[in-house]
Amino acid sequence: MNFSKLLCLVLVYSEQFGQVLATVQTGKDCKGTADATVTCKRKKDETVKLTIAGTANNPVRWKKGTTTISAQAAKYELDGDKNKILTILNLKEGDEETYTAEGTSPVEKFQVQVVDCLGGKSTKPAGLCQGKPGGSIRLGLSDATGSSLSWMKDGTAITTGDKYDGPVNAATLKIKDLDDGDEKEFTGGITGAMEKFIVQVADCFGDTGTVQCQGKLNEALKLRISAAVSGTVTWEKVDGQLPSNNQKVGTNNVGLKLAPLTAADAGTYKATYDSKDVSFTVRIPGEFDVAGRSTHWYESRKALTRKHFAFHWQWKPTNKQAHSAALFVLQTALAVLRAKVCDTGAGGGDTKKESTENGKDNSGGGGGGGGGSSNSGTDQVNLGEGKGTGKGAGDHGGGGGGLSYSPALLVTVTLVHLLLQLAA
């Protein structure tokens, strides 16, 4: 092979290689290339606009994989002459796929990739990546060219393990089960041209103003300053003191962790740093308070309800409760005795005879049940239920088998009842 042929090959392949380099795009507008597949890499929740480069004689038919796409509110928009532009809104991981523009000659394809953050080269700030504890995050290289891609965490090479989902030598690195230990600097790419990422892990991020945060009872909540901090951060709770379950975490105390959360932890927390401040308003809704309001009211009512049911279903009497129970029993017994005594004599017979036979008083006769006459020679009260016989005065109105109570018992129960009332 002579020199001219070698030079020709170099020029041809260098041109093709340059086209490959140009096929990785990270901006909102992702432009196609005739008879090629371009990579459109965007952040989650952002928008990407796919635009074909060729001409279309008929309306373009867009496909996601093998499924034809039509305009769809809040997800797909078709625009331009003959639908040459497809806009994908609110990007999620489920939007990752190869999109084909059919109706062009040649056919153009777009490989859409969705990441949480893009890396920053040496001339740009490091990519900021924020995730929640226990969640996952995807770091994406803005320049994915090269055959020997690798990733490092704080200068240490990353190898395959339970912490990382998928390959660790690809253009995207997925970190799962995020925790405080992942708040490090990650680098990825080819040796000598590594891109940087700063990973932050918290439930709520803020740098200025007021941030609304929602926690969950009995679980942890981490607040964090998202801006770069040079001095030590001072944390305080507005109109109160920091709860005893607080823990300041991270370099320069950039984070405040509350664990486990209680209803009393709701409120506003203020962080002061580098002559700036940011406030975090924490709400802790209860099980039925989905709006996150009236936390204190709900928790106090729930505590009262639990106490109420504990009293009814797991009752363990105290001295005062035992005293009240005894008083109740005596009150009931006294009411029964009084009712029995007061009702005596009320059920007299059909007729009341006042006659004298052989010099005897028969006024206590009567044929009714439960006669209530008394014998002046007997010191007791009859509460009989027998039937009257209408016989002489010496009889107790009829009815054997009745119950008799001494007035002394009635007086004793009454006195004990009075004493218990005085001791209450």
C-alpha cells in the first residue's frame, strides 16, 4: 500500500469517526443524521426535541421501538412541516428507546437516553446529582465516545457489586440504595478526559428562600444545603429548640437528619451559611392527613383516641377507679333497697275493710298480693311477694316466702354510701 492510498483511508475513516463523535447530543434540540443513529441524552423530567435532517415527501411516521406514536397530551408533540419534529415531554426512564422517523429517505433514528445528571468536563463545573436516601440515581457521560470507559468514586476504581446496577464500564452508571456514604465525587469516561459528578443525598434540598418538606412519622428525614459551602453551617428550629433526635451530617454540617420523626418535629428549620440562609418547613402528615396540614391537631387526637381505647380494652383499675367501682355497686344496692321499701303496701287488695271482729283490727287484710302491713311486735320490714289471705292483723299480709330485711341493714348501706361519697 503506497502512501497516497493510506492517506486516503485515514481521511475517509477520520470523517466517519467525526460523524460518530457528533452523534452524541445533550441539548434540548437533538438533530438527526441521514442514515445514522444519533444519541440524545437528557436529564429526567426535561424535554427533548427530535428533528430530522432530511426531507419528507409525506408526513413522517414516528415509532418508539416498533410502536407508532401519535400526539399525546403531556407526553408527545408533533410539529414542523409534515411532522418532522417529535417533542418528548417530562422525560422518564421509560422513555429510553430507539425512535425512528419513517417517511424520510434515508431513514433517521434517535437513541434517547434519560439520566439524572450529566457530567462536567474540566472546563465546566461538575455535574450536580441529587437523590433520595434508599433511592437510585443515574450518572450519564456527556461525551460517551471511546472504547475504554471506566468510573471512579473519590479516586478509587468502581467494580461490579451490589451497589451498582448494570455495567460499570458504560456511558451510564446507576447507583442504588443511596445513603450518606454516596455523597462523594464520582468521575467517569476515558483516562485523561474524565467527567466529574457531585452526588448529594437527602429528602429535601435548598440553598435560599423557603423549601417545603414532607416527612413521615417514625421514619428519618434529611435536610440538606445544595449549594457549595465553605464555612460551618448553623442549624436552628424557628420558635423552638432542635429536637434531641437531630444529627448534623456531611462536611461542614451541610445536612440535618431527624430520626425517627415525631409529631413534635414539625416546624421550620433554618440553616445559616456563608452569610446566607435557607429555611425548611417540615410537615408530618398523619395516616389520614394526606394534605400535610393540621399535623399537631391530628396527632393529639390520635393519641387521645388510642388512650381512650386502651382504657376500654386493656383496663387496669387504679385506686381511684376501684373506689368509683365500689361506690357504683353500693349506689345500685341502695337504690334497690329503697325501691323495695318504698313500694311496700302499694299493692293492696281489691277492697279495704275496716271492721272489728271479736275486738280485733282487720285493717291489714286485703286479698292483694304483697300486702304491706306491719306487726307492731316485730322489728323488721317485709318485702314479700306472696298473695294476701285476708286474715287477721297478726299476719303479714299474706304471702310466705317473702324476703325480709332489717332496717339496720338499710341504715348501714346508707352510711357506707355516704362515707364513700365523702372520700371521693
